[in-house]
Amino acid sequence: MSIETQDVSARIKELAEDNEIIISLTAEQASALLGQWDDKDPTAPAKIRFTVEEKNVAEIHVAGYRYRGSTCCA
């Protein structure tokens, strides 16, 4: 990653910290959600679509990368 890309990435992370949304799930729900992403490229942008009773209710477009774990990166 170039220095410029690293700077942009760091700035996006800073901005995201001020716009955090927490979605609480059961362990089973979290496993099902993350399991759908396991075969995808975690560094690529993604679209997360939420459905209720098979109806689309929301979409989140993720420009960054997926982080999965109990500790965080800088």
C-alpha cells in the first residue's frame, strides 16, 4: 500500500469512528452473518443487505474492509 493510500485509509477510519453503529446479535446470528462473508474478499468493498421476512429493509455499502476478531487494528 502506498503512503497516500495509507493516509486515506487512516482518515476513513477516523471518520468512521465518529459514525459508529452497533448492531447486537446472538452468537448464532453473528456466526451466520460473518459466515456469508467468509468466502468473499475481506479487503474489497461490499454491500450488506438486511431482510425481514424476505423483504429488503436496508442496505449498507462498506467501502473499507472486514475486521473479524476480539481485538482491533490501528
